[in-house]
Amino acid sequence: MSETAGVREVKSAARTVELLELLAARGDRPARLQELADELGVPRSSMYALLQTLAARGWVRSDVTGSLYGIGIRALLTGTGYLDSDPRVRTVRPYLDEASEALGETIHMGRLDGRDVAYLATRESHEYLRTISRVGRRLPAHVGALGKALLAERPDDDLPDGPYEALTPHTRTTREALAADLARVRARGHSIDREEGVLGIVGFGFALRYDSPAQDAISCSVPVARLTPGHEERIVAVMREIRTKIETVVPVGAGSVDWR
């Protein structure tokens, strides 16, 4: 039995986590006190006290008027600590560099987190630079190359019923359409995201099978305008080779701590 089995949830801790996740998800859109209280369904006075407590410790920040709130710098420091302490991220990073140098495209590493994929490392293409780094951000697993590569490692029975969120007109929003696509992923050995998450971008995803089922994946993203048949073949060949190298140096079940 798990050590946490049967333990009652601490409501104040759960509320704190929910607030931080809400602020983080808003990105560059700060929130007002009443918005946060309404969103989480808590009294305004309780929300104000929680915000002030977290602000004093750097987890929340406010503007000069004290009326707008956003995620604080402590969240960044904690997130960086997660990345720095993860031996698999450290091991994979040099191979992301190798893939980026070989292909000249953007390379990602991501990890499945519930129904989303969290981006753990990125090497940006010099030809197509994003204005905001994806590291630490999340994307629904059904829309991206990373997520679909990982979903294909699991039985279709695990898929939610849907309908799924559509990020572009190309997103597969039904369980049946996604399951059919995942069958093709299993057959070819890698996923393809053709403008399903971002218009104008195609992604190729490869699950890293040092866990079973795989928790991590790598991908290559390329603008549609640069994706010729020959370039696509080279991307797949290079990324397959990179995956093999990573799986060779990270044996199945490796890791100093067996995190749940």
C-alpha cells in the first residue's frame, strides 16, 4: 500500500497549489483578486490572505498598484531545480544539441504529465526562433508530436472520451480519429504532427523507451515552408539515430531514485 493511501487531503495546501497552477497557466495575463477568488471558489478574504502570504515569499508577485497578481520568481527557481536534479534530462541534453546541429531545426524533450506534455528542454533552430521558450510549458498530449508519441505507447483504452480541445483546424478532436492516428504512429515507429498544435509547423516525435510505458519523448519541429520530402526523410533518420543513442546510455529502469 502507498504511504499516502488513506491520508486526507490538506485543503490549504491543495488551494495553494491550485492558485499557483492557475497563475502559471495565465502566463503574461495577470489576474485580479476577485477573478482568482471566483475561479477557485474561495472567499475573497481568504484569497487575499493567501496571495499576500505567497507574495511575501516570492511565489506570487503583484503590480505597483497591488491589484494585479502573477506567478513569482520562486516558481522559476523551483522549476529549474527540478530540471537540474533530473539525471535523464541531463543525459539527454547533449543529444538534443547533436540533433539540432545535424538538422538545423528545433529539437524538444518532453515528459507526459497527466493529459499534457511538459517541455523539459529545447534547442531552438537558428532559422525559426520562438519569442518565448517552451521549457516549463505544457501542451495537450493529443495535439503534438511529443504527446502522440507517448500516447501511442499506451493502450487506446486509456484515452479519454473527448471531444478534445482544438488548437488549430487540423487538431484531431475525437477519440476515434486520435486512436486511428496512434495506430499509424505504432506502425511507423514515430509520430507526426502536421500543424495540429501550431499552424505552419510540422513535428516528428519519438518515444524514449527507457521506461515502460515511456514517459519521455524527443521531437523535431520544422516550418512547413522548409519541409521537403528529402528533408523529412533526413529528420526521421537522424531522430531515430538520436533516440537509439539515448536509449543506449540510459538503460531501462535506470535512475538513482525510482520516482512515482
